[in-house]
Amino acid sequence: MSRQPSCLVLAWVCALWASWSAAGATVRARVAHPRIVPQPSTRHYTSFRTLANRLGASAELDELTGVHRLRRGERVAAVVPGVSWALLGSELRALDDEVVVRYGWAYVSRSLASRIERYFGTKPRQRPPVQPVPPTPPTPRAVTVCIDPGHGGRDPGAISRWGLQEKDVVLPLCRMLVSELGERGYKVVMTRDSDVFVELEQRPALAARKGADLFLSIHANAASRASVHGIELFYWDGRNGVGSAATRRKGVELTEALKRAFQSVGLRVRSVRAAGYRVLRFARMPATLVEVGFLTNRAEERQLRSYGYRRRVVRAIADGVEAYRPCGR
């Protein structure tokens, strides 16, 4: 049996290790805490998610090593940010441009994307359906979701005993949520996209000006007892607000859909309650305030620092929004 593929794989690993060692702490920090980069130009870059859809492959990220893979059957393509080589099966290929990571997804140069497509071949054919496909109904308009990262600027929100500030948890998490919902076909707006302070009443007002169908205010919690943990969800209590009874009812439905989505992925929902918070009272559309965890609980504080945990929370929120389906009901 030929040992060439094993040798090439070993060479790629050695090249990866050499590049990683040379980059030092900078590369390791990029893998552990990927920075938010501008949206790569589609003229020069293609995302692994796009390639996975074209090729009928799965896109994977090893969060321990930072290796991004495309896999279909026995065919595997792999890249690592900061490493100047790609692995296509048993073939090493030098990169003509760096790998870019945005919100957890790898983007590679168009030339490497074309080489990957040739290596994988065409997407596997699927059997035609036995029954004829009915005509596709008209596509409804995109649902607009307003994401509100709590606090910001001069208002840090809750601060853990270990120095983590609420505003520094919710802003990157909300950016991930914007990307996730955008990938699922939603139009998404934010009340703030940087570390600035926005008055509470202005947040739902901005959502109304942008024509938002849903309003999600994202926070991190605090309690006097360190043992308290879990996700908490709040909807408008119906008092002293600008919404209607129908708005409140739909807000309750949205909140319940989010609760089920969190529970379906094994995240603990501590409570679901009515409240008179201003971001809820002044919302003219269904609204939910989500407390994604307690900064006063050491275990949960560590989780909230984790990219993997934030990604899990983001996908659960997106699943809840999809389950609610505010338009066309």
C-alpha cells in the first residue's frame, strides 16, 4: 500500500505547525477569539458555507485547533487561518491569499474555491421525487428582526467579579446572531453596532422606523446569590405601553417559541415572566428580552466568554424565531 498520502498529510501538519509557531500568540488568539472582519468581497472570496451548499458537503470547524474542513464521503478539504497551505485530500496546495474568518465561517480565495470544486466534483445527484412538485407559491417578503444589544458606552451593565462586562458579552453575541439570521433569509437591523450608549426608549423606536416585525433585546444577568443560573425570558406585561393587546399576545408566543428552542438544545430556561421594561413597553411589535446567562455564576460566566457557547445560544435564538414565523400566519 502506498504511503504517499500519509507523508503528504504529515507534511501539511508540519507546515501548519511551523506557520502556527512562527505566528505565535497572535494566531492562537485569532483562533480562540476570532476578530470581526469586514464582509469579504464576493469577487475575491467564497465562504465554506457557500461551497458546502454547492457541493453537497458538510462544513466543520475544530474549535480546538482552528481547522476548517469541507467533508463529503471520503473527500476532505482543510484550511487554517494564518497557515499558507491547504490540504485537498492527499494534496498540499499553497495559498495565493490568506484565509479570512468572519462570524465563525472561513472564506477562501476564488482560485482555491475553484480548485476545491474540481477536487470534489459536482454535487451528488438526488433521486427525482416520485410525485410531481406542486407550483411554488409567491415568496413572502423577508421578515425584519431588530436586535438590541443591551447597555453600551457609558453603561457597562452587569459586571462579574472576574471583570467581564455585560456590554462586552452581548455585542459580539448579537453580531453573531445578525449573521445567523441573515444566512437564514431574514432582514436584520441593530439598535447599536458599536460600544455606544442608546437611550432605552430610542431602541424600540428605531425598530419601528426600520419596519421591524420582531424586537429582541439581548442581555446578561446578575443575582445576589452566586448559585443562580440559567436563561431568563421576559415579555411585556401589558401596562403603560404603546402596543396593542394583539402585540402583547404575539410577544408571549414569540417568548414561548424561544423557550422551546433553548430547551431543545439542552439550555436551561430558569424562568419566563411578564415585565414592564421600557424596551418592551415602547415596542410596537412583538418583543422579547433575553437574559442569556448570569455573570454572577462562575460556571456560566466562563461559558459566556466562550465562542462555542455563544454560538449555541445564537442558533437557539434563530431556531426560536423560525418556529414563531410572524408573517403569513
